[in-house]
Amino acid sequence: MSRIWTEVGLLNKFNRIRESHLVTLFPKYEALLKWRSNESVLDIGCGSGDLSKKFIYPLLPNDYKQLVCVDKSTEMLQSARKLFEGNPRVSFEEMDITEDLAAEKKNKFDHIFSIWCLMWVANQTKAFRNIYDLLAPGGGTFHIFVQNHIFIETIYQLVERPKWRKFIPNPKEVYAYPYKSDPDPVATITKMLKNIGYVNVEVNLETNHFAFESENELLGFCQAIPNPLALMKEEEKEEYLKDAIATSYANKVIQPSGEFKNAGKILIVYVSSGILPRQLSKMEISDFNTDFLNEFKGIRDYYTELFIGKLSELMKWRPNGSILEVGCGTGDATLKYICPELPQDFSKLVCTDISEEMVEETEKLFAKEPKISCNVLDITRDLEASERNQFDHIISLECLMWVTNQQKAFQNLYDFLKPGGSCFLIFVRRTTFCEVIFELSARPKWRKFVPKVKEMYPYPYRHDPNPVKTITELMESIGFVNVKVEMRESKFLFRSKEEFLGFVKALPNPLDQMTLEEQDEYLKEAADLAFSYENVIDQSGFGGGVTGTQLMAYGEK
């Protein structure tokens, strides 16, 4: 069943549940909003526009540039347009906040609002990631949505009964409410937002006291929100609505006073204008393109295979060992190179990556593997005490060259390990591919898109004359023992211009910040520069000279 409001008129008529708390929440939190001149404002999930007109529009400064109201529903947008008819600064667009954004939509809005929308979104990470991408540098977001309410509990009880379940076989797809059973939604949302890149995050939980004043009000709202009535016969509709009334009375959802103490919780999320500037130097890890990465992985496989044979040679697998993978990417390298090496009695493999999108890809790949789980992890963040001494073994393939703070990364690897545990790490020192990217990014017309190229492409040992010594001393200073570090030469070449450019697009790059003409010019220059190097592209895929160097590091705690 499509999650579409069935009747705009009913939603507007029975809207006390939507307005009752906004009259106090907006005055309470509006001081957080830091307005600037000439603001572009976005309202996500504007619905029929009534809440946009009554609560958001009055907040806008007189010199605001535009208010863009978006919703998934065409019918809702038609209603909203009528409310703002004649206002040239208010426009309307159809949008699903969980779909991929076009490049021209990014970095456009100074403030983004959503009211009673995000509880209907199952994929919270994608939604908040898109909101982050829609924000202009220094922008702020303000969201109000329901964590839980006895009315939603009533709906769940109703639709999960055998006679009604056939109409809604998966209630969570229709009534998402992703934090409904979360014991600490404030912590969950805060962690997610910080992982995405937001700063100055403020998440508050307010008590909801709303109850329906009458059966008529309850039934009106039941029919206004997504429901299975259109799938039923007339007799079934009558029985369903009677069942809804009876269940509501049992749960005390209907109260003549219109209030019920502690009926539920409301989440208020605000990210202030202190949000990090959206500079490309902050893209270093999170903006890999998973589709291109999976398709153009020849260079990654080649470099991995230079050392992967050392894994079984060096790793002393413990019985029932717990294993951490750092930088799992899309999980395909995990499946291809790590899983075949694991002992049959391993207790768990935890695949981690700094990118939410990568973790989601890996979760899909291992969905049916009970001993494999996936988590978001920045290997340079501060660890909690409970996270230390957790793993017998750590493996990382082609990740650490993307980490600027090597000291912190290796310290965390050490702290994650149990006493006697071991780690096996493979990463690139330098490649002619990256030399092309560094030279291209240094050109004046492209430098503005990548002002700090070393933050976007760290490669910390690229100019180190003796990285084996540097890494050995680093690991031993932290406390690792039985340290072994090796370096091997690569002769990898891209077989075609298409393969080269595919990998350019797979890695963090500034293309999303460019016009289409600039994108074409940037990619043409990248290809021309690669051909000029004479040891980047060749149809043989294997050159006579050295095109890069790969590092392997092993150590025990």
C-alpha cells in the first residue's frame, strides 16, 4: 500500500493532533534559528501547506529569497499551492527525501524545516544525509517529529490482528516510526547526525499529551493518514473502524478533555548554523561512489593481491576469535579476500566503515550471515572505554591511505585489540593514478574545488623515503610487538580511458560541485594528463615500469 495521505480535506479538518503542540514548541525553540539575509528556505514534507503557512512562514525574515515547499504527494502540493497563491517567492516541488539528489540541488538552502514528516521515513540515514547535502555552508535545520504515541501503538495493535494483517502485511513499511521502540532516541539520532558530519547537534525529547476528544475526531484522523480502507469491502470498513474505536478506548486514546498525560514523545532536532562548511576537503572518506567503486575495482584488487597471501602466513587465528574489519567499503573485498581466510570457528566479524552508504551496502551483502555484522566507525575518533580490548584480530584492506591522522588510527587499532591480539593491514603508499589527480587538482581552475587536496587525498606516506621504517617505529612506539612492515612495487595500468575515468568517479572528487561543462572539461584534462604520464593507461593492463608501491603492516598487542 502506498504511503499517501488518502484525503487532504480530512487531514486539514482533523488537524488538532498536528497543531496542538506546535503552538508551544515553535515559540520555545525558535530562538535557536540564526537567520541571515537573503535566505533560501526548504520545507520538507509540507503536506497540504497549512502548517507551512501557519508556523514556518511567519518566522521568515522580510528579506528571505525563497521558500521551497516539497512533498512526495502531488495531491498535497496542489492544496499547498492554493494557500500560497500569488506569492512569487514560494514555490513547490515533488520530492522524496530518500532518493538520490541531483547535483544542482546540493548546497542550496540556508534553513531546512520539516514538521511531522520524518517519522514516516524508514531510511533515516539517507534522509538526514540528503538534508545535509541540501544545506548551504553555514546552514541550519529544524525538525519536529513523533517518536511514539499511544495512537500509533493503537494502529499497530489494530493492523497486526489476523483479520486486518492481510491488508497491511508489513506495518513498518506504512507506519515507519523508526524510533518507536528505541530506548534512547536522543543518543541514536545524535550519533547518526555526527557520523554524517553535522556539528552543534541538539536533540530534545518533549512529552506529548494529546488525546482525541471524540470518536468522530479519532475516525477522521484514522482516515486522513495512510490506511487500508480502500482495499476493503464496505462491511470490512465498518468493522475495521469499530475495531479502531474499541481499541482506542481500551488504550485511553479518546478523552473528552482532549489530553492524556504522557501519551507519547516528540523529537525536536536542531542543527545550528555552526554546521561545518561544506568544503571538499571534508569529503575525504565519505563521498566514494559505491556503484563506480564496485564496477572499476581492478586497481584495488591488483594492489590487494600483492599482499593478501601474507594474511594466512602471519595471522595466528585464535579459537572462537572475534574479528574487526576497518574500512569494509561495499563489502565485496571482504567477501572476496577476507572471508575465505577466516577459520570456521570464528565467533564474529564486525565490518566497519566511516561511510553510512558503504555500511548499508555491506549489510545487504551479508544479510544472511548471522556471524557478520556492520557498523559505522571513524577509526580516528575517541574510543569509549567499553570499546577497548574487544577483538582478537583486526584486518584492513586499502583503507589507511585515506587517513590523515595515522598516530590516532594505529593507537585505536591497538586499543581495539585484546591482549595478544593481532592486526593485518594493507594500504597504498603511492600510485601514478594519484599523481595525476594531485597534479590536476593543483591547476588554478580546479584548485577552488579542492582547496586542500591533501585532506581529500591524504596518502600520508606518498613522499616518505622510508615508510617501512616510519610505520615500524610508529607501531612499536604505541606498544605493538612482533611488528612486520613490507613494501612491494606495482606495475598496474588501467586498460582503457573508460576504466581510468570510472575510477576517478569512484573516489572522492569535486564533480558534484561543477557545472556540466566543467565536469566534461575536468574529466578530459584528467584523461589527457593520464596519457601524458605514459604509465597510467595501457590496454595490456600491466606495464614494464613501476607505477606504485603497496604497504603491508602486521603487529600484535
